[in-house]
Amino acid sequence: MNDLKKVFSFARAYRKDFAIAVALVCIETVFEMIIPLIMTDIVDVGVPAHDIPYLLLQGGKMAVCAALSLICGLGYAGFAARAAYGFGAALRQAQYEKLQEYSFSNLDRFSTSSLVTRMTTDVTVMQNAVNGGLRPLVRSPIMLGLGIAMSFMLNGRLAFVFIFTAPVLGIILALIVHKVAPLYSRQQKAVDHVNRQVQETLTAIRAVKAFVRGEYKEEQFETVNNELADVSRTTFGHAVLNLPAFQTVMYMAVVLLMWNGGNYILRGSMTVGELTAFLSYVLQVMNSLMMISNVFLMLTRSLASAGRIREVLEEKVSLESPKSPLREVPDGGITFENVSFKYYRGAEKYALSHVDLHINAGETVGIIGGTGSAKSTLVQLIPRLYDAVEGRVSVGGHDVREYDLSILRDAVGIVLQKNVLFSGTVRENLLWGNPDADDRELWDACSKACADEFLRNMPKGLDTDLGQGGVTVSGGQKQRLCIARTLLRNPKILIFDDSTSAVDTATEARIRRALATLDHVTKIIIAQRVTSVMEADKIVILDDGRIHAVGTHQELLKSDPIYQEIYESQMKSQNRPEHQEEGGVVCG
């Protein structure tokens, strides 16, 4: 129940709507409970006496009660809908805002598809629980209490039927809930699996088509789709047993009441009107019990979703600003002091081990190494995308953990290995770097990133729509736009994580020359090509998460065997005739 308590705390803003909705349900139920009493007088008084005016009067009372009940029901629907959908919106907003606080390590705990399901399907389940469950939750206890009271008032002996039927119905409900509760959790996980397959296929649809693997992905989707269908079929197969079981008990009770009630009428101890009213109350009591059982089933499903939502909201953010943070980064100097790092506390092997490195403010540093040597991991510690497990990372002479996170990350511009553009125009994407930048600043950044050469050929220039995720531009053009966006931040530290891999060597050289003019900015360039880092002030060679060597191009070329091997293999490749021919092509 703590899960429900946490989730429903976001409904506080709609307490007034909830209160009015509950009041309207109570009034509606009272009017409905009055109708059988009026009907008793019609059957016992009006019909035997053939008193038409009396029948019309009582019928009018019944019509008024029905009309008022209808008005209250309509009013309830409006207030309940506003409360339910407002609550759903608040819940989605809270999860979305929490996600913005997550560090990379927090995001590693949840799959993207699971987070999407938690913000959509699970919130919809909670929303429907409020919209569809509030009325029976309030109405059923009132109907149950008044119905039993009225039944005992009309005939205490017949009313004892509830003493026998209620335990039977309670046992049936308990068995169904016990069986269905774990199935709802399995069902939501199956939805996660379906969403994951859809997300992966849509994200990599070009690769799927290029490798002609459509049938393989269809088979994978069929597997998870059938998993969802099977668990849903099993879940609802047990849940729907609720209705026939309750109806069986209810109609058996009605048959027994008719039998005994008929005998009472024949003996003169009960009137036809009283039996009619009694049966109406019995049906209302049974319906209220059935509604209560449906509410229990709905709450059972809501508990599964509430638990998943609570996990997102109560996830402890692993990276936070200190209580009294530094609010200014003095310069772009960087120091790694015996730094070790692993992505999971329980991991046996460290991704980085005992790294000691100092980078002076304004220096240009190249980082090269084989695949899996932890080059990206190293630079992600600088803006605190992750925290070092051991050792200390300093920027501007202070431990990165002493800074306000937003201040630190504003001072560190990083172009990640995976280039990301958002739906919208070129201008809208560039303004992520600096929302206040004018056209002159935008074009200046584009010029440094060599993006102006293709933007000027576009009909709308900066206002060209990039489509979803930048599908209208090539890989090299994406990289250059991402570089321009980062330059607009005017950071003290610039990190390029293999961010010119899709750019031809001539364009890359122009970008390097433009970056060289930023002498006050510390530049870290991760690259696969030696030519990308040859002109750096120093080059760091990483090997299996450790620093193998540090030096200038000339120093490493003379003394380091790994660097010599990389250099010779790449230079030989570039000297091949076919490579020279390809190298002359300007990509992007």
C-alpha cells in the first residue's frame, strides 16, 4: 500500500475535484436507494386501491429521484474525469522531471522501453483506476450498508441470506486476487519487452533493411508479442471468473428468497410490495459486492503499476551537487589522481585503473587507443557524467564533486561519440548550445565546425527542418552540427569523442585549424586516426583502461612501440593508391 500512497500523493492538487465527485456519488446513491421504498407503496397501496392520482404522485417522486440521481451521475463524471486525467498528467510530469535528474548510472538501471512503459501504460492504468474505480469504491459501501439495513427493516428473517452469501463471495474474491496479482506484474514486464522490440527496430530500421533482416526482426517481435498475448489471456482468464462466480451466488440467493418470500406472502406475514422492494435491495447489495470485487481487481493491477512508477520516482540519484557548491570554474586545467572506475559496484574488472594525468588549461590533448581501452569512459568523468570509484578528478584545481553540477557541465562542452540531433530546424538544434545566440554567433560556430558550407546550400539555411533525429542530413553533417552546437556554449573545456570520424580528412583539418584559434580553451580529442591528434600538445595512449604512454607525436614516434605500430599501419593504408583516390572525396 506504500506504493499507492506514494503515487496518489500526486493527486493532492485535485482534492477539491475528488471531494465533489465523492459527494455527488453519495447523493446519487441515496436517491437510488429511496426508489424501492416508493415502489413498495405503489404495489401495496396504489395498485390494490386503483388510486390513479396516488400512483401518479408516487411515480412522479420516483421520476424526480431518478432524474436527480442522473444529474449527480453526470456531475460526478465531469469532476472525476478532471481529477483522474489531471492526476495522470501530474504523474507523468513527475517521472519526466525525475528522469532529467538521473545520472548515466541511474539510467543504466532501467531500459529505455521500460521507462516508456512506466510513463505511458502504467500511468494509464493508474488513471483508469481513478476514473473507473472511484465511483464503485464510494458507491458500493453505501449501497451495501443501506441495502442491508433496509432489508433487515423489511424482513429480518429473509435478510439472513447475507450472512451465508457474503463469506462465499469473500472467499471467491480472495482466491481470484491471489491468483491474478502476480500475473499483472508479468503482464507489465511483457509490455516492456514489446516496447523494446519496437524501439530497437524503429531506431535501427535502416540497418535492418540494409542487412535484409526484416523476417528475423518479425520473428523476434512475434515472440514477445505472443508472450504478452499469453500472459494477458491467462490474467484476464482468471479475472473474468469474478463475474460468473458472483452471478451464480447472486441468482441462487434470489431463487431462495423468491421461494421463502412466496411462502411468507401466502401465510400473510409479508406483502407483495415488501418482497418486491426486498428483492430490489438484495440485487443492489449483490451488485455492490460485485462492484467491490471489481475494485479489488482494479487495485490489484494498480498495485503492480504503482510499484513500477514508485521505483522511478524514488530512485536515488547517484550524482548530486554538494550542499555548498562552487559556482565558478576558474579555468580548464584537468587532473586525474590515481583514478579507477567501474560501471557497476559488483563488477570484477575496472574499466579504468590507477590513471594519473595532468592537462594544463588551454592545452590540446589527443587520446588514442584500441577499441575498449576506456577512452570515452575517461572523458565522461570530467563533467561528472559518472563519478570515479577511487581517486580524484579535478577541474580548475577543484574536485569535480565540489562544483554545482550545472555549473561544471556548462564549463565542459562534450561532443559524444553518438551524435544526437532533435526534431526541428537547424536553428532550434544549435540553440541548445546557447539559447540567446543571435544569427552572427550561430553562423560563426557553423563556420568553425565547417557546417556553413552545406547550410548555405540549403534553401532555408538555419531554418531548414532536420526531420526526426536529423534524418535529412548525412553522418558527417550531423557531426559538424553537433560540434557547432557545442562551440556555442563557449566552454572552458572542449571534448571531442571521436566526433569527426564521419568527416573527410580535408574538412577535419579545417576544423582543427579553427579550433586552434581557441587558445583559452582546453581541448581533448579522442580519435582513431593518428592524423587527428598529431598536432596536439601531447598525446595520451590508453591500453586496457590504463595509461600506457604520454608524449608529443615526435616523442612517441621515437620511443613507443604501440604508437609506432598505429602510425605505420595508418600511414601505409593512406599511401595505397585506392585510399588516395577515396581520400580525395569530400564527404558530408
